[in-house]
Amino acid sequence: MGNATQESEAGRQAAGTWRHRPAAQQPDWPDRAHLGAVVRRLSLAPPLVFAAECETLRRRMASVARGEAVLLQGGDCAETFARTTTESIRGKLKTLLQMAVVLTHAAALPIVKVGRMAGQYAKPRSRAAEERGGTVLPVYRGDAVNGPEFTAEARRPDPERLRLMYEHSAMTLNLIRALTTGGFADLRRVHTWNQGFVAGSPSGERYERLAEEIERSLAFMHACGAGTRGLDTAEFFVSHEGLLLEYEAALTRVEPGTDRAYATSGHMLWIGERTRDLDGAHIEFFSRVANPIAVKLGPATGADEVMGLLDRLDPAREPGRLTLVVRAGAERVRDVLPTLVAKLQAEGAQVGWVCDPMHGNTITAASGHKTRRFDAVMDEVRGFFEVHRALGSHPGGIHVELTGDDVTECVGGGHEVRPEHLHHRYETACDPRLNHTQSLDLAFLLAEMYRERTGRAGPAPDAPSAPCQ
Ligand SMILES: O=C[C@H](O)[C@H](O)COP(=O)(O)O
Ligand SMILES: C=C(OP(=O)(O)O)C(=O)O
């Protein structure tokens, strides 16, 4: 792929027009010359992902928008450089693969698997500064910007961290590519992990039937001689919030054949609730790149605002280009979502509707930990399904913050985490994540919702034939 700064109109626009708009949530880099030098180096670095892969994901997201597939997007709230370890990456991948198998069987639809991984190193924050004991320092904005330690040195935004973000993304992506093609993702192995989870889960009885059906389906395929081709690899994409525009612009490349610009830092990028101002720099930048794009929508989002986002980001109305991730909160989703869905239906716009049941349900526990109740998470998902059922639209999937580790950050779940457990393993760099078993609880409960929706006891005979991996 060519560099965005080459003599190409698409490249010039992607590299520059956003600079004339206000950019929210950007670090206050103290050394602009240093930033310039890092950005120049990054603009010469190889892309992390390729245009053809982004186009494949765009087609998959078009299937989601048409109701023919389901998105499963998940990973850390904030990845950290220290946790670029085999164990941590493998744990998240394993969790997502396990969830995907359960959902594939229940929804009888292909599951589009997208990690919040290999680039989720920058965070928008509620406040620019943090005060402790009378000392005020810049807030931690993710490892791509500064360090979490409460010292002036750590909190100083350091452009070298953008280079580290690129390197850690590359390391993570490399391992993901190896694991998803090298045998780790084998469907039978993933199913065996799920059987282990069901056997040990306090809610195991409830999940047993689905696990047995998957077992029988695998045995049936084996008996028919359907073979194992395609079942030992998985298609997996990566995504992150496209927050730091200097970094995203530096990694933008133009595809010579099509003259389209792609943000090559990840396959899909999303624009956060705090940076989706229609006149702001983020919308301007992402209107100039061809990746599939998602936008987060909070409880105050109006239908005209969503139409504005559609006009700016998807003027050609191409299914797969735009995914709307609603994070209204369990208490608001049933009020907020119907108006938005009805408006887009009336306009004939096809987008993917996805539920983020995490960000609208954050509370502070008595111990001071930021947490989320598993029941509230499930209630928001249920509300999301109810609205789509009532309007005849497709509940296109789920976007969750999770980890493969046994952390104690969200309360509830089958292996119940109680408020008094929060301090045991509270390891997140920002917001609380579902742990491994809570994530699988969510997958099995979500599977029930997909199954109820189709009113079937098993896969429909006319379900689209697509690789389940
Ligand atoms: O993940 C979302 C936001 O970055 C996060 O909720 C911000 O947290 P804060 O309100 O502590 O700044
Ligand atoms: C910041 C995030 O979400 P939102 O923009 O929805 O608050 C996030 O997903 O990390």
C-alpha cells in the first residue's frame, strides 16, 4: 500500500482535513517536535492490517446489517504494554472463540469475531486532570499516551508511546494470526473448553442442553464424513477506538488500485461517545477512510444526530460501512433505542445495530471500585433484544469489555463475584471487565435470546451456509 502523503487526493484528504476541526480528547503533548518526529517514522512503517482484510470485514459487517450474521466484539477496556503477553492474548482469544461457538449454534448464523485488541491503548476520560491528596496531575489516558502511576513524570504525555503502541499492536496481531491459523482455534478443541466450563458452572444445568446439541452436531458432521476442513482455523479481526488522530493519520495508507485511503492500525475502528461531534475532527477523519467504522451512541443520542452521522460517514449508504453501537444503559435502552431504529427504518438505511451493555452501566462500589453488575449488563442486552423484536429489526451483536483472566472487576455472574471480592483481582487499567466465566455466562444467556428470537430448538434448515469458524 502507498503512503497517505503521496500525490493522491484521497491520501491528502485523509492526512489533513481533520486538522481544521476541533479534536476532542487529544493529549496535551508537551514536545510537539518530538511528536512530529515519531509521527514521521510511523508514516513510513508497514501497515498493521491490509486493505483487502478491511474489505473482507466490511462484507461481513454488511451481512450483520442485513440480518445474516452476528458481531461479537470484545476485549480489554484498555490494553497495556505490560500485558502484551502470550497468556493474556491467548486468554482473550480463547474466551471470544468459546463465546462464538455457542452463539453460532444458537443463532444459526455466522459470528463475525472482532477483538478489542491490538490497538486499544488510548482512553477518552471524563476529566483532564486527577487530584490526589492536594496534588493535581494529568489523567491517565492509556499506555499510548502516559503511564498510570501517579507521578508527574509518568503522567507526562510521551510521543515515544505512540511508537510503542504500534509495536505492541504488531506483536499482538502477530500472535493472533498465528493462533487463529495454527490449530489453537480448532472447533473441537474450543467445544471441549466449553464442556469444561459447563461442567464446572453453577448454572451448568441451564447450559447443558446447548452444549450437548453442539456435541451432537459435531458427531453428526463427523459421521457424515463432512470432514474437518475449515474447522481448525478461525477468521478474526481487530479493532480499537480511533481516538489519537496523529497516530491514525500516520498509519493511513492509500491502496493504489482503488485510490482509497485505509486506516491500517486495525480492521475496524470506532468513534467514541465523547468524540463523535458531527463537526469535530474525528468524524472528519473517519469520513475520509474506507474501513468499516462503528460509532458509540449514549442515552442522550437523538434520531437526527444519527442521521447526521450516517450522512457524514456513510453517504453512499453501503451496508457494512457503518455499525451503530448503542450503550444507553439498562434503565434507558428500552426508551432510547426504538426512536433510533424506527428513524433509520423509515429512511431505509441499513446499518448494523450492536449492543454495548457495559458503558451505560458503570457504578461505583462502596469500596470505591468502578464496577458493573452482571445483572444490569444482561438487562440491557435483554432490552436491546426486546426493542429489535418489537420493530422487526436484527439485533446485530454485542460489544463487550472482557478478559480471559479470572479477575474480580464486575459483580455477579454464575461464579458470583461479590462487592467484597472486588479488591482480590482488580487489574483493569480503566473500566471493569467481565472475567472469563462471566463472559461465557453472557454468551450462553445471549444464545438463549438468539434462539428465542428464531423460535427454534436448533439450527434452521435454511440457515445461510457459511464457515462456522
Ligand atoms: O471506557 C470508557 C471511558 O474511557 C471511561 O469510562 C472513562 O472513565 P472516567 O470516567 O474514569 O474518565
Ligand atoms: C470509551 C469507550 O466507550 P464510549 O465511547 O461508549 O464511552 C470504550 O468503549 O472504551
